[in-house]
Amino acid sequence: MTVDEMKYFFEPHSIALVGASRTPGKTGYTVAQNLKKADISGGSYLVNPNADEILGLKSYPDIDSLPEKPELVVITTPSRHVLPIVESCARNGVRAIVIVSSGFAEEGYGDLQDEIVAKAKAAGMRIVGPNTTGIMNTENNVTSTFVSFEDVRRGNVAFVVQTGVFAGAMLETVLTTQHFGISKVFGLGNKCDVDDADALEYLAQDDETEVIAMYIEGLKDGRRFFEMAKEVSKHKSIVVLKSGRSELGARVALSHTASLTGRDEIFDAACRQAGIIRVRGFEELIDVTKLLALAPRAGGKRIAIASVTGAGCVMGSDYCTDEGLEVATLTDESLGGLEAVSPEWHKPAHPIDLWPIMDSTGFHGFKESVGIMMNDPNVDAGVVITGAVRTFPLVDENKLREQLGAALRNDKPLILVMFGDRESIMKIAANVEPHGIPVYPSIERAIRVLGLVCNAHVMRI
Amino acid sequence: MTVDEMKYFFEPHSIALVGASRTPGKTGYTVAQNLKKADISGGSYLVNPNADEILGLKSYPDIDSLPEKPELVVITTPSRHVLPIVESCARNGVRAIVIVSSGFAEEGYGDLQDEIVAKAKAAGMRIVGPNTTGIMNTENNVTSTFVSFEDVRRGNVAFVVQTGVFAGAMLETVLTTQHFGISKVFGLGNKCDVDDADALEYLAQDDETEVIAMYIEGLKDGRRFFEMAKEVSKHKSIVVLKSGRSELGARVALSHTASLTGRDEIFDAACRQAGIIRVRGFEELIDVTKLLALAPRAGGKRIAIASVTGAGCVMGSDYCTDEGLEVATLTDESLGGLEAVSPEWHKPAHPIDLWPIMDSTGFHGFKESVGIMMNDPNVDAGVVITGAVRTFPLVDENKLREQLGAALRNDKPLILVMFGDRESIMKIAANVEPHGIPVYPSIERAIRVLGLVCNAHVMRI
């Protein structure tokens, strides 16, 4: 039943935006722009009693005057207008409402919010929000957010986040710096009705979604959420960034989304039991999501490292120790293979120092070494550390994908850490990430991600 | 005396490169290219017995045949040729040698390395290396590294690092992603002679250098290093990334630069006593260096936060708690000022949620809020969190510098955290960083940096 109700948000037959604006820069303007691009079977309607036409579309004075009853209504008006709009939605058989407007429970107007929820419940309508930018479906361009669809990549990652602006800016970060794609976005805001558990229930059956990345300030119903997560995490990955961890952060969350954050140790333990990967920050959320979205799962936590700088071998060993990962012991056969591409004065070991090897046998030695490492039966995941220096060929930019690709296996993640020239690294990432090799800008972040993911998965095995 | 000796590395009258190569892609080729650009009073000479001319310069068969005795000699030949070259340096009154070549103590050939050091000592020559890329001086373009000077920014940061490739790739990262500048680079490699304490002693009196960023695997003489650091940190900032922290990492360091890493708890305590800021990774090294290079020092650890997303207020509070920083309590006067730019339904608090303010008074409200925050007497440092979204004006890209600049003070750091569109953020960073406002890509990194720096400085007060 929840799933059927959620479908009205993501696959509505028809949509209306109440609070559409003619003023560029206003939320109601950008959302109207996006609405025009929605690929739905019914109509898209704009409502603003003070306008006849907005962005070339007819503007209606209210919901009652629309030629068709909208299944989904998005509201961006000031908060004092929202209750009567919800009442008119109820009269007209609307099924789902996104309330973008702020100024409800988070500002002390909880009574108004409760009244709205009661009206919606009585009419069988579900609400996302208020105080959010709302939803997005990359299959049909349906969205209530201000993120443009021009360059949204479809893919296997859904975001469920409790804050509108953060969702918008985070999506923009993902779209302009990452190469994984997006299936759905839930921006839940104050969670007056639809909450994280509803989102999980819907995404569990959504074939487009394999990874669920969440930002949570507070849960409405912790028990239901963790029970749901325990089921979902058996076949999809769930990554959670939870804030309001500190006493002060908890107080601030109350005034941001009216969230009760709960005790952090309890949340943490519940995540572990439910198979949720918990991260500490925004960058870590993206880092972990990237690995899960692009690469196969590791069967264990024996990590192999090959680095063009010996410093990478040293630091990689430190970070593996920090994260409770094992640095793999390569077979004698593998070490023999490495010896064959090394100069006579260098005795290869693991972690693999690629510098003497490449000094002697160049990119052939690089490719051979990575292949040997990834095919070693004692290795569950591999990390290759190298750099892009404009004046010195540390990597063969045009052939790197082929060199690494030869070592790719569908049962082990292969991660690339790149230092150096920003432009080259962007090109390399654009080249290798869509082929299943995630790229990270530092060793500590790469190994941290492996730690979070391998430990979570090993625990579940 | 050390200082005078070090000057031969950074301000030599004349230089020779032994191991110059005609083959693009070889170290001896790129170093020769760079050597041509050195702005020195004497000559730059290339030595290769198998060539007459390299890159348009005459090539000499050996040191003995040079028309002028070089003060600095850079050696890039295979390791087996290095000893006789050092002997010829001794014969010809050379003062300083950079041995780029690998294959010495780190590969088990410690005897050869010791013999070279003995020869150099007897002749009064100092050695940087072996197993490194060596030195760089941005004042006169003197370098033994393969980093091109085309776009090196001069500035107040010196790097002292124990690994050649890492130095090269790290510099390339700094040059293509950061806006602080570089004064000197010491790549110390195996530290057979010149070590971290020598580097500190030289940089202490170098007027160009205000911040010293170091990567260390092992110290040769810990006592001398920490005594020197304690003096230097009174007037310059020292940031240290030390690896080989774990048992395995320590073993790997031994085979990378023949370093004895020592016990990590002891190193850590010594850093605190010496006023060194210790970081955990490469990104943190750059992050902390950036703040120190660009912004004034904070007089305390009371942090103010203004965020365009309420999530930033919540997470900022969490991270301040994690780092032992205080979230500032704004004066009633400040809160009154914020109220004046807020809509009637929003009661401003600290951390400052900029969304309702900007929804009501736009960029004027943004500028006012940041000004109020930075001028509050209860605030030691400020963090502004915002995003760049292509379809929605969260920031006024062209006026952001002016808006933030109005709040800049020379007694408090002001940090900008930016999410969103990569291109816009790069433009904004290029615009504001040279004016003393460092930009970070995540809240956790910004607050972490403030934690490391403020705690270190407060401890020293």
C-alpha cells in the first residue's frame, strides 16, 4: 500500500504547481521550469492567482479551476497559504502533495503542520515535507526540486535526504564531480507524513535502485525504519549520514527540521545490526556510494596495494591497520611474476612499489603488476596509487583504462587513487569510472571506504 | 653553518646534471629541461658521455671536462655509477649534491650509500637523497625535480618531503587545485646526509617561508629535529604528516626510504610539545597548509557558523564538538541584527540558518549576516557554508568576494565551504582564496582544519 501511494509522487499522471512564479531566482520559477520537462501522460499545470501566463504556460487561479485533477501537487507558497491549498487538494481528489514551503514545526508552528496532516490523512493524501525541495525521478523527469535535468545521469543510486538545499547542492556535486547515476531522490524535510521507512519500502521494490544513500537528522519511527532496513540491506546497500550526534547538534536539528535525534550510540548499534553502512560526513557519503554504485562487492577484507610512490605503500599499510583491514599476503607465484618485471637491484614485495618496476619495464610493468595483484587468490580488493604530472609520464592517460581493465574482475573491487594535475585526473576519472573503477583523490579516503564497505559486508556474510 | 651549506642547493652559482637524457619521458630528460630555465649567475651544464648535445645544450663526458666547477651537481644515473661521480665531484670542489637515483639503503645497499656519504663528508660536500626528486627554489627556478616551473606560484609555503614521486605529484596537486604559493621544496629521500632538522634550520631564516609542510617516514635524529621545531614553531607554522605509524607501515617504510619510524605515541607527544600540527593524511596536510598560508591566526576556539542549509548548522555543531571547539554564543546585539534581516516567521539563532534570511532579504541578508557574525566579539573564527547550483542562485558568484570581503578582519579566519557545481566552485575559489578566504569542499574538512590549527595555537598561547 505504501508503495502504491509513493508511486503518485514519482509516476503521477498529472501535476500542478501552486506558487508558480514569473520571477527568475524564485523557487516557484525554477520548479515551474522543471515541471515543463516532466514526461507524464497527463497535464502539467501552474497555479498563481496573480498571473495569466508563466513561462509560456497558462496560469490558473486555483486547484478548483484546473481542467484535470492533478494526482501530484507541489506547493511553494508562503506557509500561511498552505492549509487552504491542502483543503482544495482534498476536495479535488489529489493523491500526493509535496510541501516545499518552510515555516512549520521547525519554526514552532507545529499546530499548523498537524492540522495539515490531519486534513490530508482524512482525504487519503500523502505528504512529502514541508520544508524541503522534495522529489525527483530520473526516469520521467518528474521533480519538485530546483535541480535541472539537463545533465542528470540515470543510474542505480537513490538519495533520501532530510533537507532541501542540501539535497540540491549535493545533487549538483554528484552531477558535476561523479560518474555514477541517480534513480530517485526523496527530500523529506520535516517528515510530517512520508518518512525514511516509507522511502525504503518504496526503493526496495524499485528496480532502478541498487544503492540507497541517506542523510538523516531524526527518525520518526526508529523501530519501523531499522526493521525495514534490515530487510532491504539483504539485497541493496544502504549508506547513512546521521547528524545531530552531539548535544548541541541535536538542539540545532530540532530547529532545522523539528527532528528528535535520539541517542547516538543506540542509532549506531542499530545501524550495525541492520546492515547499514554509517558514514561521518558528506564526502564520505559520496565516497562510499561511489564504490557501491560502480564496483563489485569484495568477498573479504584482504587488501592489495600497488603504488607508484613508496609513500603510498607505507601510508596504505597504516590506513589498512586503522580500518581493521588486512594487507594481503601475495603468493610466491605472484611475487615471482613481479620479479620478472623488476630491475635486478629491486626485490619486489607487497605492497607493490611500482616505481622501480616502471623505471625498468615502463607501462608494461605497470599493467603486469596490477594484473598479478588482482588475480592473486589471497586478494579481495585492490588499490592502485598513481599520479598525473604534466611534465612526466607517471601514467599513460590514453591507455590507463585498458591497462587497468585487463586486471578487472567481477568479484573484486579495483580502486584508483590519483594525485596531481586536476584536469588529467578528471579526464581519467571520466574514462575509467563508467567502466567500474572508482577514482579517489587520496589514499586515506580510498582505504576508509574499503574499510566501511568490506567490514559491513564481511559482517553480514 | 648548516644554513650556508644549504644555500648551495637553493642558490648555487652553477649547476651540472649528470645523467642528462635525450629520451623524453626519462627523468634525466625532464630535469635537463628544467635546468635550462634556472636563473643563476653561472652556467648550467649537462653531463652524458654518450651524447654531444641534449635539448640544444652541449653535453660533456664528465665533471672533470666542465668549463666551470659546478657548485651544485644533480645525479640521475643508475646507482652503480654514483660513487665514481661523487668522487669526481670531490675532486672538482663541488659543494652540494642531489642524488635522484634509487637502489641504495632502501634496497639493501646501505654499504654503498655509507661509502658515498664518507667521500662527501671528507670533501665538505652535503648530499640530498638518494632516492628522491630533490630540491626546488621558486625564486630562481632552480630544481632537480620533474615539476615544470611554467605555472609555479611563488608564495609562503615550503614543503619538506621524504619521497620523490610523492613530492612531484603533491606539488602538481597543489599547483592545479590550490591558490597558495610555494617558496622552497626539500625532497629528502633516504636522508643519507641532509635531514629534516637541516631543512628546518634553513627554512627558519628563509624570509620567503611562513608555513612548513612536511611528510616524514622516519627521523634520523629525533632530538635535534624536535628541538629545532620548538624554536621554529614560535614564529612559523609547522604541519607534519608522519607515516609508518602502524607495525606494518613501519616495516614498509624501511624498504621505501630505509627509515626507522620509531614509536608513534612518542612522536605524537613530541609534536605537541614542539608546537607541530600533526595531520593524518595527504588531504589534511594540504587543507591545514591552505588555512595557515592564506588566513590570519585565530585568537581562540569559539567558532561561528552561517549556513545556507540548516543541515550545515547541525553538522557544523557536531564536528565542532568532535574537535573540541566551542560553538560561539553570539551577543544579543548580533542576534538583533540578524532579526532585522529575517522574515517575521523566523527567529534567528546561532549557528545561523541563512535560508530563511536569504528567502526574505536575499544577498543583502547574506552579506549582513556574515558581517554580524565576524564582528561579534565572542567569535574567533567564522565558517560560511553555501552551495553553487546552476539553476538556482544560492550565491552571487560575481559579488561573493565583495560580500565576504566586507566581513574580513585581519584577526580572524573566515572559511568558505562550498557544495555543488564544480566549475562554479573552482571560479569562486580562484576569486576569494588569493584574498585570504580559504575554500573547502565539505563541512567536516573545514571544521577539522580549524580544530587542528586552533587547538595547536591556543595551546601555545
